[in-house]
Amino acid sequence: MTSTVVYNGDLRTTCTHLASGTQIVTDAPVDNQGRGEAFSPTDLVATALGACMMTIMGIKARDLGLDIEGARTDVTKIMAANPRRIARVEVTFSMPPNHFTQKEKDLLEAAALACPVCKSLDMGCEQAVNFVW
């Protein structure tokens, strides 16, 4: 098993990563009957996309002997109705000041776009990705 999810009542869950014991609390968003006091499950999906892309980019950077420490990813999730779903995730990477060659930039961007979460999201969920070098 990877994790457990316990329903705490009042549209809140506690998710536990079994290998580490790390916990994440989720809350339904305000626009869907919740309090919006924690990540919603769909927030986690959108955030996982940014985190996965950054992680895969970090692996590629390490393999190339490059330093991307301090890189930041801003994630925006846009919902749709009927059915309620994630319609679009906007991911903007702000890369640290460095002197990357165009080839290095291309390799890092390609690595990010090949991340497992990116490849797992349904084609109905548009992914808008921007890199700011």
C-alpha cells in the first residue's frame, strides 16, 4: 500500500503516506460545500503536477551537473462543471538566475513535460506550462 485516507467528518480527510508517516489534511473547497481550510483533493492533483514536473527536472539537472536550486513553480487550478472536474492546470516555472545554454533549457523543459503525473492526467485536463528563464 502507498497510503491510507481516513474520513474525519465535515468533508475533511487525513491522508497518511505509509513509508514515511507524513500526513496531509484535505478539506472540501468553499465552492463545493467545504471550509477550504486545507488543500482540496483537486488542489493536490494540480500541485502534484507541478511537484512531479519539478522533481523530474531536478533529476535531469543533476544528471547534467546543473544546479536548479531555488526554482519555483506556481500552479493554478481551474475547475469546470457538469461534470465537476479539473479543466485546466497552469504551471509556471521561475528558474533561478543561471547561465543555461539553450540545449540545457530544452533538455530540462522536455524532462519536465515527460513527468509521470503529466502523462497520467486525462486529455480533458489541459496543461498550460510556461518556463521563465
